[in-house]
Amino acid sequence: MKRLAIFAFCAAGLASAADLSEVHNVYLLKMSKGFDQYLANHLTGHRIFQVVTDPKLADTIITEQIGEGFEAKFDELFPPPEPPKPPKPEKTDKPDKPAEETADVLLADTVNKLSSPPTTFGRGKGMVFLVDAKSKRVVWSSYDLPKDSTSKELDRTANAIVSRIKQDLKKK
């Protein structure tokens, strides 16, 4: 079942290779074992994309995880616009609410709004996703699990992924 899911992600990435040609500036989210640094090195070395350090300049985000953790990080980087404020109520001669109604309103809003979903960053299992910064759509994905966590192997894996991106760009 896992292989089928991985195949589906990879096929989706290949199917949208046309969208890959629209990628110019990428921002890399922090990855396990510093893998984002190896990817940045090969992306710039192969001159495929411009790697930016300000997410607001990116048209694509590179991540090893999608899901709740990614959504939370994405919203942190690109906060959604604030909803319009409701108009202030007009003052009337009506008396204020009774104290017991006010107490009920105060007690009803006890949700901890500072808590965020648990993060899953740092547990990458060989997946790399390019996510469009405006639409949040996965533009491309790849699976390449490093055999170990040595620098040499992480560098080899990053090079293989970037070579795959380069190859998919030529298919266009």
C-alpha cells in the first residue's frame, strides 16, 4: 500500500512537469539531517532554480513533508489575510446585557488559541515536494531515500533529486 501511495505522488509530480517550467525562485524548508542545505547546493550548482532566503520572494516551497505540519508552517510564512472587521454597533439607549449573560460569553471562549498542530518536520522518509506558494498545489515530487545519513550519501541523494528535476524540465 505504501508503494502505491509513493507511486501516486511521483506520478502526480511527473504529470505536472509543465508546471515545473514555471518555477523560478524556491524557498527550502528545514529538512532532516540538513538535507535542505545539500539540495540548495545542487539547485544553485546546476543553475536550475534561484534559491531564496526570504519565503515571500519564492514562487515555490521545497519540503519533505506535506500535511498538518506543512500547513502550519505555510500559514506562518504566508499568513492568510485578516477577515474584515465587523462594523461597530451603534450606541442605543438600551441597557447593557445582564451580568450573567456577560459571564456566559466570557466562559464560552476558553479554547487555547496559541496551540498549533504537532509538527512532523524532521522525519522525512525520502520524499521531496515542490509546492506552489500561491495555490498550495504540489507541482512536482520525488522519492529517493538516502541509504544512510553520511554527508556523502546526503549529497549523492540531493544530486539525484536535482538531476531528476533537470530531466523533467527537459521533457517539457
